[in-house]
Amino acid sequence: MLDRSNVSAAQKDRILFVTHVAIRQTPEGLWIDDQTAEGLVRWCENFGQVSYAGIELDEEDVAKWPTITWVRIEDLPCSDRLNIIRLPRAYRIGAFSGAYKRTRALLADEIARSGYLCFTLGAVVGDWAAIGALEAIKQRRRYAVWFDRVEHEVVRSDLPNMPLKRRMKERITLLLMPRYHRYLIERSQLGLFQGKDCYDHYSQFTNKGFCVYDTHTKTSDFIDDAVLRAKIASAHQGEPLRICYVGRAADMKGPLDWIEVLAKARDAGVPFKATWFGDGPMIEEMRQMVADRGLDGVISLPGFLSDRGAVLDAMRDAHVFLFCHKTPESPRCLIEALVSGTPIVGYASAYARDLVAGDGGGDFVDVSDVRGLADRLIALNGNRQALADLIADAAKSGLRFDEQTVYRYRAGLLRDKL
């Protein structure tokens, strides 16, 4: 492996990230989504030079993702210390094989120039981060792997919703993916696993794994004490429950379970107003189910809300963040709810339990236990002291998750272990 004492000072302070993040090129410059842009600013606070590789979208691809808020790289305060690398979108075998040689050569050059290497692994075909890890192995370089979720479990859960041709392809992928990822993890010098579900699964393949969090909430986003006290008072006063969720209307998020839970709570006499903020492939099916169950007056489905401040305001206002996640992932919305002083009530996972392990603020049932989750809502409505305590505990748990702290921790791991 590389002897770090022999690299230049410039190389020592230069980090390369290879990711699946979308990048857009226009005549006005390079653009990236707003949350990644915030993350780049944080990385530049911890490293002198940051090279960031992502997947370039063409305008047709961009049109398929209307909810992305694009930020121009040139407008970032650290733009002069950023090197944005556009990689081809090549998730089909033909495109991948056609782009492989030149893309690997590009990554090889960037790896040789950088003192720190971190690869966000996900797919098999078209996963340039994995190719970067293979190149790092070839160059005898130390590198870190990053996982956002247990990818093969997410793919497996989505198989029933795929067209036949893609389903056949993904079944083959599922035979390769766990072995491929294990091979790259075992040869890494650092594993950064987002949330407890990722950590529990992937850390078995390395003794250098750490459970980390990815959030873009700042201390200024933490719920104000006066707002928290007012929310607790409203819970005590027996006001109708204010319930929300923020995320895509996709099967892995359990949107139909979410509606069914609320229908059972309504039938039990629980007064509430519930809002799902987000768009996605199942939004029309959700709207139809709301109409069919006569829930129009209590459930609102406004779609995607681009104003992040307005989303956080809605979370701060809510008594309960109700979720029905069905796959081992690490969604930031649960952290944002805690930061907003809103208890997370939903399907259990190692990730969700870990978020509130210290100070509380969560209430969970087994995955797909619609009846049990409805009963939790009914119980919280009937015991307003328990609800008030859960709100207060959620705000305490949220204090762990400010952006600068979590980025500083991860940067420290990269410096110390690589």
C-alpha cells in the first residue's frame, strides 16, 4: 500500500469521492443537487482540494427528475477548490462496456493524484465507484468504501414492481452484487456505513467499519425551545394529531400501508390531520385510495415541496412523523423529524432504533404490522402525556445531528484510517 510519508503535501490534502450523484452540464456551467452542494462545502472545510465524481445526466434524464433543486458549482464559496468529474451514465451492459476503458483510465489518473480515496458503492453494471475501488487495488492504494443502504435487499424488495425483462436482469445482478461488494469491502482500509442497518450487514466483512450518518441539518434547523413548548402544550390540550411524512411515493416507503394505518386510526375515532409531502410512481394510487376510503378530509397529498424551509416548518408543527419503510435503508427524513422535535413512529429497523437509542423519541412495530402501528397512534392519542414526553425526547435525540459535526467526524475517520 502507498506509504503516505512519500506523497506530496498537495496530494495529502486532496480527496477523491466517486459516487452515483447526478451532475448536469449546461452552457451556464456544472450543476449538482442542493444537498450534495451543501456536502461539498462541508468537505472543503476539512480538505484542501476535493475531487467529486458523479454521473452526468442528459437533458432527457434531467426531465425525469423534476424534484431536484439544482445548484451551480461556480456559485459555491469553495468552487475554486473543487474538481467535478463527469462520468457516463452506463447502467446497461452495452453502454458500460463501451465506456469502460476510457472511464477507468480517467479514474486511474484521479486516484494517482489524490491522497484520500472514498468510493460510494451501489450497483454492478455502471458502478464507476466499484471500478475506482478495483483500480485503487491495482495501484496498491488505501481506500474507503461508503454504503447508503443494503443495496441488494433494496433491489430484491423492488423486483415484483419491475417489468419482466428488467426483473430477469436484476435477478442475475442479485447473484453477483453481494459477492462483488464483499470483495471490495474486504480489501478496503475503512468502511463507512450509513446507519445501523448498513453497519450491521456490511461490518461483518471488515474490522474497520464505522456507523456514520449523512445529514444536512444545521444547528439553526433545530426546533426552537418556544416552538417545542407550544407543541408539547398542544399535545396536552388534546388537539387533533398533526401527522406528516416526507419522502417519495414509492413501494419501499410503504405508502399504501401508511394510508391504511390512518384509516384504522380514523375508524377508531382518532382525530387527526395527516400530510404526505412527496411525489413518485405511486402518488396517483395513493390519491385513489384516499378517495376510496373516504379520507379526503383528513389526509392531504400535496406532492413535492421544493422549499426545504417549508418542509422543516411542517415537521416542526407535527406531533408525529409516521413512516412505513420496508427496506434496510437510512433515510434522512427520520433525522430531520427528530431535529424538528417530532417523534418517529413507524416500522422498526436497526437504523430507526439506533437514532433514538440514547434519548428516545421513537415508537416502533414490526415491518408490515399495519394493525399494530394503528394501535400505537390510537394509544398516543389516548395518552397525551406519553405523546408529550415522546416529543420532548425526540428533540433531545435530534441534537446529535448537525451537518458540521457529522462531516467533521467522517473527515477525521478518513484522515486517521487512510
